[in-house]
Amino acid sequence: MEKPGLIVAPLTPFTADLDVDEGALRREIDYVVRDCRATMVVAAGVETQEYTYLSLEQRKALIRHTIAFVDGRVPVMVGISHPSFRTAIELAHFAESLGAAAVQLLAPLRPFAGPPTHADLIAYFEAVARESKLPITLYLNPGPGADVSMADTIALAKLPRVELIKESSRDLARVSRLIVEIDRAGHARYFTTMQMLLATLELGGSGATMPPPACEIARHIIDAFVAKDHERASALQQQFALFPSKWMHRGLAPVMKAAMNLIGVPVGDPYPPYASLSVDEIAALAAVLRTTALAKRFSVTAAA
């Protein structure tokens, strides 16, 4: 995968029966691969993809459809996070059988409460690594997963099979240190969030992971950075100052789904009982998006 990298986690569209809407998913994947030029796509890997509402068989179907719709255009990384390392291994074998390029594994909480110890974390990742040949992405997201210390993150990055890291914090002190001690030290590729993208690139990190349509703005930032147009890169990065933070009290998935619907790549509403943004919030979101690199999408939608 090229560096800087843009790893995209497509949102999961649902039918009225709460199955995965395959047609909407295919159109969305075409958008993130063709228009956003994702360098890797994530299947059922992050909570914004709402995969946690799916049964194991539905989750496998989402993974299968994602890989099929990407159709070899870019690598696909499959989320295998699960409290049971045996289920994670089952998903890793499934991903491998479908031709996935890597797997993504959330640093787990202990099911009987309390944060995992250093030994717990190492043992969990080593158990999965022994059973799968695929590179592992260490996924760091406190809340659904463990709050992993910097020392333990560095230790996990040194495991032979851990080749990428997805960092969800917006903590510049943490990010800058781990870029130096992990990515620049050659242990693993280190990816952050949309809010940290430009800072990550300037510090020598590998890029960021995010859902659409934020990834379209991110693609412009990466292109400007690579072209050494730092003024444009900075101006584009500022577009993430308001989007999505002004509506994050609603949750990232509802905000991103509303944004996708606005730009003409419909992905429906959040999985119930969670609601979309209100009419007034959607109007305010549209006004902000019209000031970003997504503005042109509105004219295309209006014309259609």
C-alpha cells in the first residue's frame, strides 16, 4: 500500500428488513474506490460500520459483499474483532479464504471487567497471529476496546504479525510520540483520524482511516501534501474543524450517513433505534458541507 495511505471504512446501508442493502453498498464502494481513491478498504472493522448489530453470519455476508464489490481494485482489510479469540480466528480464516490483504483487531476489554494487563494484550494478539498468515492491524479505540497505554502499544507494534496500527485518539502528544517510536522506527505503519491527518503526515505517519464522505476531503489533503502545496493542505484540513465535530453528539455513523445522503450517495439511516439527524441539523450540515471539497457534489445532486 502506497504511503501516505487512505484507509476507508464504508458505511453499512440497511434494508427495511435490516439486512445489508447490497445495491447501496456496491454504489458506495464504487464511490470510495473511484472518486476518493482509497488505498485500502475496511470490511466490518470499525463501530461506525455498525457491524456490531449483525449476527456472525450477517457479518460474514457483509465481509463477502465488500470484498466482491471492491473486486480487486484495492486491498481489503477485514475486521475480526471479537471478545473471543477463537471467533476472531474464525473470522481471520474466513477473510483469508476470500483473499483479504489484512485483518483488523480491536485491543479487547476483559469480559469479566477491568482493563487488560500487558500480558493479556500480548497473549490475545499472539493467539490470533499463530492461527493466521495475514498481517494484523492493531485497532485502538477506548470504549468498545481497551485504553492501551503508549508502552503497551509500542510492545504490540513490535509483534512480528502486527504491521499496521489504527489510532482513534486525537491526542497530539500520544500520536507524535507513537509515530516516532513505531512508524519512523520501522515497527508498523501508523494511521490516525481525519482530524489528525495533516499533522500525522507532517510527523511522518502513514495516513489515516475514516468513513466516507470524509475520505473525499482527506484525498484532497493527501494530494496537496504530496504536491508540497502546504497552504492548500492546511486550508483543506481546516474543513474538518466543523465537520463532523458540530454534530458528534449524534454519533459519527449518523453524521456520516446524513452527509452521504446529502451528496447523492445514499446509504440510508442508522440502525434502529438510533435516529438520523433532525431536519434542522441536516440543513445546517448541508450548509457546512457546501463550504468544503464536497461542494461540487451538491450541484451534481441538484442536476440529477
